[in-house]
Amino acid sequence: MEPPGSRDVRVGDYYMSDGTILPGDVASVPEGCIGIVFQTDAERISTDELAQGWTHGCVMALTNAGKDSKWGKAATEGDGENSPFADHASTYKGMYQEIGGYVKTKYMVDTYANEATFQEVNGAFYQASQYGKTAATTSYKAPVGTSGWYLPSIGQWWDIFENLGEAKGLAALRDSGTTSSNIAISLSGESVLGTLNTCLKAASSSADEFESSKNYWSSSEHNRNSKGLVYAHSVSLTATSLTTTSATKASNSNRRVRCVLSF
């Protein structure tokens, strides 16, 4: 195992509980793995994270932080110039460029964590904030010196699918200005679901594999409809497709939470 900086970190490497890196082509992974590297390009790490020195890459957690959680209130989470939710990712290009999961999660925790309704109303962010800190998840505690676990943005889900899941069809959409609530891609001869689950099974027998047709929240808002309701992006997989879906934040609760961190 090697600490960050002693070798080039690669997509598919295993991230250990002490912050060391195990190459993705190792014959077997020992106990203590807490995640899998899905991004190493500094241009795909937010400026907020880079400023903190988390420049090596991003890691997807091995297990879910929770499920059956709501996202938040019906309206947008702040329209002020300092709000990370002032802009919505409603085009393919906008989705790809939206890599601000860290600052969005931090904003939600800083704004609502002291409210009695945080767990109920902002369940996705509550679950992300508790991951690695509860008795059930303490073995996945984020190492000191990292960003800590947070809810990935839609652009970070894009990276998980394209890099770790090998979804080749996403590359052609990166610069598209088409407005859409969904990215629905049929996969010919490849399965992002199968590829991701193969990685997870290799990392740990305790990993939570992705469930077919189940939705996972992102921290990104999509758009506002004519009634002033704002939707948030979620993602789902089947054996032959991947889809993003905009969901009503206040009423959809049948969605899971999978965290990421930067280091």
C-alpha cells in the first residue's frame, strides 16, 4: 500500500481506511478498504476542494449511507449570489460541469444541521453527514486530511459512470447544450451496473452492490417548474441502461445515498 503522492493514483485503485492506496490490479484486497477511486483529473475536482489541498482524486464509498431519504424543501436552496444552488444543471453540459458536491453538502449541513427537521426534510444530506460516524458505519470513517464524505453532484455521478463504470456513451454528451431532465442511455454490449458491482465485490465482501432500477440521490438541483418547485437529480442503473431523473425534492423518498470524498 502506498500513500498519496508516492505513485500516480489511478481510477479503480482501492482507498484504505488509513488513507493509503492499493493498486486496482492487486490480486486481493485486504480488510480496511473503504472506497474506490473514480476520478484523478484535477480539472474534475472543484476549486473549493483543490484550495483545501485535496488534489489527488475522488473516491466512491463501498456502502450506502442510507436509503428512503428525502432531499429537501420544495423551493431552491438559496438564490443569493453566495448560494451554491444559485445555478441549476439542466443541460447535458451543465450536468457534466456540475462537480460541486462538497460545497453543496457543506452548505446544507451548515444551514440545516441544527434544525429539528434536518433528518426528516434533508435526509439525503443528513445521512451523508453521518456516514462513517455511526456504529454501523464507523469502519468507513473518512481519514483525517480528506474532505470527509459528502453527497456527490450529478457531474461526479457522471464521472463514476464514465470512468469507473466504463460508460463510453457519456463522452459524446459532455458539451451538449440540450436541455433535458434525463440522460437515458441504452448500453450495447456493456453494463455499467455489472462493471461497478464487479469493482465493489473485488474491494470487499461487505460492499453494497448497486441495485437495478433503484435511484440514488445527487446533491445537484435540476430546474424550477412553472409552479416554483425545484427538482433534484438522481441516478439509476439497469443491466443495459443508465438514467438520470429529476425528482421532486420534498416528496420523493425512495432514493438511496452513496457518498464520495476527495483526498
